[in-house]
Amino acid sequence: MNDVSGRPGRLAGKAAIVTGAAGGIGRATVEAFLREGAHVVAMDLARPLDATRFALPGAVPIACDLGDRAAIQAATEEAVERLGGLDILVASGALKGGTGNFLDLSDRDWDRYVDINLTGTFLSCRAAARAMVAGGAGRNGKGGRIITIGSVNSFMAEPDAAAYVAAKGGVAMLTRAMAVDLARHGILVNMIAPGPVDVTGNNTGYSEPKLAGEVRDEVALARPGLPQEVATAAVFLAEDAASFMTGSTVTIDGGLSAMIFGGMRGS
């Protein structure tokens, strides 16, 4: 498959699964992968997948609940069968947002965030890695790519988000552990850590004055990122050019984590 210029895409012929594909970073990643010539299965929670919300021409939609262990395995098996193999997984599906003060954090909310954001990522990655190995990863020069979507909250806390922060911190260490264990199979595992990204579904839009002001004060580039800017990094990590990267984190946060007390700028 070629891109619009007629040149072969950077992911030409690769078979990829993207979870959390109906919107935001996942959707932008599916679109970027398709432009680069990959064959893509787009997974999301919606049952049935809403065509008006999920329409991604060229992708194969498969419904999958990341809180359902059996569903993850079944969806991965269906995806591999329909793709004829598997080269790339982007584990993008996650619950977003805070749950309130730690003292009021309920067992239910804790379980939901850990089950979907951490355990769901683990199960998706394990199913994909097993499929890659079964398909010959590590033999005849063929490897695989697993890309997790963490967050700046994988290594920075913020108020009223303990469950989310803990789960995303777990994703960071899971990524490193997978990179070590899967290296012998030629499977490279890396994490993208986005900062504030203006995606549909955020609890508060970045056009809201208070949040817009916080972004201007706390992000060096003084704006939220775009899903497409995260997807660009996913393409790089999935292509052959990233062949000596594993266990790494690519932070895309506009300089948020580079600053201390951004609101004191100029003082």
C-alpha cells in the first residue's frame, strides 16, 4: 500500500491492532497507520460499534471490553485470524479522569481503573505477544512491536487521581518488564507518555477558561497536544527505524514535565 505521494508507506504490509480506537489517540493512531500502509484492526468497547462514531475507512472494527478477560483473548484471536498474523499492537484503551480525593476513593473505582488501565493493558499485550511468537517472531529476522500508552501520570502525580495515576505507573513498569522478557523473541516494547491532549471525551474541554489558563501556565508550549502528534510517535515506534529501542518511554507533553512550577514563569 502506498501513501498519497505514491511512495510505499512506512508500515506497508504490517498487521496491527489498536485498542481504544474509537476516539482520541487511538483513532488518530489507526488513521496514521492506515496512511502508512498497515492493515489495522480497530478495537473499542462499543457494542455494536456505532458506525457514526467509529467509522474508520480501511480498518476492521472489532468490539472488545478491556474489563473482560475472555473478550480480550477472543477479540485478539479474531483480529489475528482476519489480519493473517500480527506485527504491531498499540494498547491505547483506558479509562480517563480522576475519582476525587484519596480519602473518598471507593473500592469500586479503584478496581475499575486498575482492571481496565493496567490489567486490560497486560492482557492485551500478553495475547498479542503470544500471537506474535506463534507467528514466528524472533525467527527469520521477523520481530514485533508493542506500544503502550501511558501518561505523564505514569511518573507524576496530580490531585484527586490516585487510581488513574497508580494504574498508569504500573503500565510504565509493565512496559519495561515486557521489553526485557520479549527481547529474546525480537519483540520491542515501548511506551508513549502523553501530557494534556485535546481529545473528544476529556471531562473538561481545553477551551474552558480555567483549564486553558492552567495549560498556558504549566505547559512550556502553552497549549494542549493533538492526538495526531501522539500518533506520529506511534508510527515511529512501529517502523523499522526504531529497531534498537525497547523498554523506553517517549514523552509527548509540550514540555510539561520539563518545568517546575510553571505558574511561576517569569518570577
